[in-house]
Amino acid sequence: MTIHLLPGKVKRYEKLVREFKAIRIIIWLFFRLLDFVFIPLMIIRCFKKKKTCPPIDNNILLYKASELSNLIRTQQLTSTLVVKTYIDRIKVVNKLLNAVIDDRFDSAIQEAKYVDDFVRSTKCTINELKIKYPLLGVPITVKGSIDVAKLRNTSGLVTRKNVNPAEKDADAVALAREAGAIPLLTSNIPELCLNWESINNFVGTTKNPYDIRKTAGGSSGGEVNVEEKV
């Protein structure tokens, strides 16, 4: 069966076809322009020397959280030593990665000393400590979109750079503290966590620990970097 279109509808159809073809051409030209701009930049970047984070040189950094907590409970390691070791490593790698928003290193060391005093003086058995404080003395890091008491939560926004520090921990952080963990810092994120790489105008871009010429991803790029290379 043959369908006959009215002259007005034929003209409208032909106009839509022309517009569609024009849009396809514009999109094609746009992507060719992107190629023209970015391909030379990618080639230039290939000539930049690849740089990675220095290798871990302290075995304390290789223990699992459960192993560290056990070593602290049994007084084979002190929480103070563990926390200071992590802080020293963070200071080294963050110069390359730019993964830290805010830190509480001094407070963390004081809390670690308190843990060591508690372990030496407590009448609790090792098993009781394990049940009540499964992360006793273990340092942790926190994604920058989560509140940590006395640290700023900017959500990656310049407009929040002067925001008052959080008055209390977010529930997840509070639970981690109750388990004995010691927060060290908040890690970088994209603005409002809405990007596939961790970049904002407040802290800057977090880089890939295996090749700082590349992105660290997002929105937890800062957190993953710190955990991976620290």
C-alpha cells in the first residue's frame, strides 16, 4: 500500500532530514576538532618522564588492619609507632599525589599515645580487647565528603573554603572510633563528588600513584590513592 503525504508534511519531513544531516556534520566536526586539539597534547605528554610513588620501605605499612590491631593489642607494636609511620609516608607521597584535603596528625599522635597507655594498663584480656576494639590503635583515612570532627568539609567547593570545621564525626567515623580506629585525614574528591576524576578548584587534581601524568579517577580518587600507596 502506498502512503501519500500531503505537500506540507513532505516539506516538513524534508526539512527534518536536512536538519538531522546538518547536526550529524556538526557533531563530526566537533569531534574532529577535539582530535586536533587533544592528540598533539597526548603525544607531548608521552615524552614527559613517567614518575611513580617511591616504593614502600617499612613493613609496618604492609600489615592488614586486623593484623596491626592484633600487634598493638599484644604490645608487639605501639600505636604511636604505627601512626607516625603512616604520617611520615603520607607526607612523602602527598607531595606527588595531592590527595589530602585536611589532616589531624598531631591529634592522631596524641590519641595513639592514649591507646598505648590504655593497652599497658587495662585489665581486659587480649580477646576482650579484640571483641570490643577490633581496630584498636589502627590509623584510617576518610573521604573528604564525610565529616570528621574539627576538620573542614568543603565538598571540594571553593565557596566552602572558609567553612567552620565539623562539630562532630559522621556516624561512620564515630563507629570507626568506637572500634578503636584513629582518623588521620580527609582525602580529596571532585566538586560534590560529581566527576570521574578527583579535581576541584580548592585542592587541585589528585594524580595517579602509578603514573602521575594520569588521573586518579573519582569520586574517591584521593582516598584510593592514600590507601593504595600508603
